[in-house]
Amino acid sequence: MSNSYFIGIISGTSMDAADCALLDFLAPPPFIIDFTCEVMPPRLKEQLIELTRNKSIDLRELGSTDVAVAEFFGKVVNKLLERNNIDPGSVLAIGSHGQTIWHEPPQTARNRPFSTQIGD
């Protein structure tokens, strides 16, 4: 069993899908073993769009959507691992940006810029 696998997963601002890559870093150069692009479930996409449009957010809705994003990302990762017959225990790390629901750049943040991602 190799302990040299890493996974990267990201969904963009369009919220249409999650892109996931499985990489091996055992021997140089690192290489991509496989990748996938899975469509975002329509209901989850609706929830995310709703969160990005509201300046006032219900904390239960935020928490519920946070968990739903994490579950979706987990399914995408597991599907990629299963397709490649790789034991999840052999993955050293997963890099996930999460899903941005609010971005407040320096130009509008009044000296406190920030970005909020969910999907832990």
C-alpha cells in the first residue's frame, strides 16, 4: 500500500460541479492518476446560490448547507478512490478550498477583507 496519494477538490463560483484529482507523489515527478468532474446536485446548488445572495443568513441553513457541501465532496472523493481501487487510508492529505459563499475584497471591506468558505 502506498502512502503517497494526495487529492485536490474544488468547486468554482459557478457552483456547477466539483473537480477532483488523485495524485501520486511517491516517485518524481508527481503524476495525476485520475480525475473527475461531478455535477453539483441541483438542490445543493440552489441552497448555495441562496446563501450568496442574502446579506442576512439563517445560521441553521448555513450549517446545514456546510454539511451538505462536505458530504457531496466526500462522495466525489470516495467515487474516485473506488474507481481506482485505492484504500482511503493510503491518502496522505486532501486539499479542499471549500465553496465560497461570500467574498469581501479590500476595496469594500473597510480595512477588514475576508472570504467565507463552507464544506468542512
